[in-house]
Amino acid sequence: PVSEMRERLEETVHSLKLEKLLNRSLFALSGGEKQKIACASADAIHPDIFVLDEPSSNLDIATIEDLIGVIRHWQSEKKTVIVAEHRLYYLVPYADRILYMKHGSIVQEFTGAEFQKLPPDKLQGMGLRALDPFHLPPEAAPKPAAPQLHIKGFQFSYEKHGPLNVDIPDLTLPQGEIIGIIGNNGAGKSTLMNVLSGQYPYGSYTGTVTYEGEECKFKNLNDSEAKGIVIIHQELALIPLLSIGENMFLGNEIKNKSGSIDWDRTYSEAEKHMAQVGLHESAQTLIKDIGTGKQQLVEIAKAFSKKVKLLILDEPTSSLNDEDAKMLLDLLMEFKKNGLTSIIITHKLNEIIYCADRCTIIRDGTTIETLTKGVDDLSEDRIIKGMVGRSMDDRYPTRKHNVSKEVMLEVKDWTVHHPLYPEKIVDNKINCKVHRGEVVGFSGLQGAGRTEFAMSVFGKSYGSNISGELYIKGEKVNLKNPHDAIRHGLAYVTEDRKTNGLILGESIRFNTTLARLSKVCEKGIINTDMEVHMADEMTKEMGTKTPSN
């Protein structure tokens, strides 16, 4: 019934604080707001079983807290939740059980409390790194350096989308340091960096941006790069079917006297800059043939080809494993010795503590404070306090379990083969039971088979030659596609929300109701009023920040 649906939506929207997101394009939202919309879309179909794939990916602590609150709300309603997650410490606050996977199989099972108490040698025996792989003793405060960049009276308003403002009264970035910019999703970090790099041109904001003693009036990206300011976005700007050398000088080609591209110089120059970043590959290697960590190095080498003096990195380690992430941060620390200034935007607090000389915290569009290593308390707890406006004395509070004996979902001998290489087994004879009201976390290293298992259960969205048995509420089912999964009460929140979870060119209203149009249709025609009301309620419950509806 519509009245029942609306009541449900009011709860969801209020819980996730999504009041302001109704008709706003998803392109304008932060990653955290997109994740909330994805959860709202899943909740809107009123499932019995939620499957969340890497829900904490690229989210700040405050947004993760909101999502944990939603998961606990689902628990209180005796909903069943399955979470595939590689950031182990985010499973502890809410998981009733943690199933550790390795090479496509479940090898160990823990309660959340048991997992939290595992000693370091036990973690190493499981092939896991410590929860904080970047820990270093505190360093001395950096020597005072001349200001390279000074921002004063900066204001930016998304007038087309409503009253969402970024207001930075005063910010100074010294030369030859690594500066961490941190804040909640939607705090204004990326907006500020887009202004510095010329993507938001002079005139779209008020205030002054002074770089090396000159006021910046950049009209585009080329203007900022000519001054030595280079930005590397989270989504790498590389063309897979072009070589490393071609990507490095794309739009800035090296030409001979006749005006043709000088390929010999192109590749030799490319390999010179690759050597600077420790990338030992042929410049003629195609981008598609190297891993994500090496692609990140190509982007940095590309910045050196533009004679970079101020390097801005937006979530540089989001798709890297711990080893590659540490190698990248160590590289930036080496460059610092040669006078390179770096700005890092990241949600990973341990990385800021590891490599940054200063950390500037932005909240709700304005700078809160700047913490200096060796002078201020540059710890996770202190940074979190600045981000959320309060201390988090108990990050893992005691909670009541609300798990019933009823088995909601059970898999027996679940085996999944690779979709392109059928001879390769991705998940091998997985057996597990998930009870009503229980949250179960699937953990493991990259490639362990967590995401593949989650997708294969959700209507065989991944894999080939899938075998085994699936039971929902004790009844054996054969879910041939996602539509079958939804009809049987399953909802899936994908790891890659930009590509697979949301249609970015459409509004939040459209995306929220897309998974279950029958809820907003009358006689096969979408009722716009019902759709708006449903999206409005979900927005309120998810607590998503947005400039307008």
C-alpha cells in the first residue's frame, strides 16, 4: 500500500538525512552522498536481505558513522545484512560475525569481538597487514618555509544548485611541504582544488588566490599548468589503448621542425620522467597492460613532464593496496626533499599522519583548523574531532545483538568460475548461513573473492558455471538475474557506485526509485508526485547533503 510505503520512506530519509537531495543531479554530489542514495535505493524496495559491497570505500568517518547507524537500524528491524569489506576495522562496530576469505574460500570465522582482539602475529599468519600499515613515530615540526600559495577571502557558491557554499577565509600553504586536506564528504575539498587548478575559472568565485607572489586568474587548466600547478584526479585521466609515452604528452606533443610528432624524443623524454618516479617499464607499453599502482605513477611522471611545482592529488590511494599506497607516499616524501609541494586529499587518516607536514581540516565548506606535525596533536582522534565537531571517545560501543534463530539466507557448496576464463575458480564451495537480524562481514585480501561472491548471489550478476544451492527463508531458490533477486527480497549496493550503482546523468529522484518502479507507478505510468515524495522521504532518512532538491 502507498501509505505503508510512504511511512517506510519517511523512516529511511530521516535516518540517512537525505532531505535536500530530491531532484539534484548526482554529478554534483560527493562520494558519501552517492553512497547514501545507493542505500536509499536499496531500502526503497523493502528487502529482507541487504548485500553491501565495500560500503566504506572513500568515505569519511562521519559518513561511515551515518551508514553504521543505518545498518544498525536495519538490524533493529531484524533485516539480514551481508557486507563485503576489505577495511577490516569498519566491520568491527556492527558485524555479528566475520567470515575471512582467501583464494575464493571461507577459511576462518570470528565474532566481531574476537576479531578485534586478534594479536598482530595472528593477523600476519592470516596474510593480513596490521590495521595501521603506515604507523611512524612523530616527526619534529618542519622548519618555517616561505608561503607558496595564499588563499584569502575565498567564497564559492553553487548558485545553479542552491545555497551550498565554500567559504575559506584564510589558508596558507608553505613551499616544499606535504599538506593534507581532510574533511567530510561534501565539505568543499574538491571544489577548492578545482579552483586552484583552473577547472573553475577566475570570476566563478570571490577572493584572491596568490601563488608565488602573483594573484592567480586562471581561466582553464592550461593556465594553471603553465604555472606548475598540476592536479591528479581520483579517476585517472589515461587512455588505456595508448602507450605510456603517448599518454604523458597528450595535448603537449613533442614535435620536430616539420610539425610532426618526434616519437624518438617523446619516448626518451617519457622514460626520463618515468625514472624519476621509479617506474621501470617501456614508454611504449600500453596503459591497459600495467596495474593501477603503476598507472598512478604514470600520472605523477606526466606531472613532472609539465614541470610541476605544486602537485595536487585527489584520493591518490583509493584503488591501491597497502604496499602500493605506502610506496606512493614514500615517493612524495622523497620529492619533498627536492622542494616539491604536494597537497593530498584523502579520507585515510593514517596516510595523513604518515606523510603530511600539516593537515587542514574543512567542515561544511569552511576551514576549521590546521594541525602541524611536531607542534599539534596530529592523531586520528584529534583529526576526527575537527572533522565531526566532537570527540569520539568510544569508537566501538557495546551494542545489543538482535539475532534470531531463523536462517534468512544459506548457501551450500557455492562455486563461481571466472566469466572470461571459465577454467579459473573464483569462489570455491562456499558454505554459510545468515540469520534474521544478523550482520555478517566477509573479509579478505584483494582478489579473495568477496565481491564476486556477493554479486553471484545477487541474481548471478557475476561469474559463469555457477553451482551450489541458495536458500532464502528456508526455500531453495534459483535467482537467474537481479530482477529475480529483488523479487525475493535481496538488495545489492555495489562497490563501484559511479559505474554500476547510479546513473549519474539523472536526478536523485530518478535513481532512488529506479530499482522498484512498481512502487511509484499507477497502471504502468510513473506517478511523478509519488516519485518526488518517495525520493524526498529517502533523502531525509539518509541524511544526504545537497544544495537543492
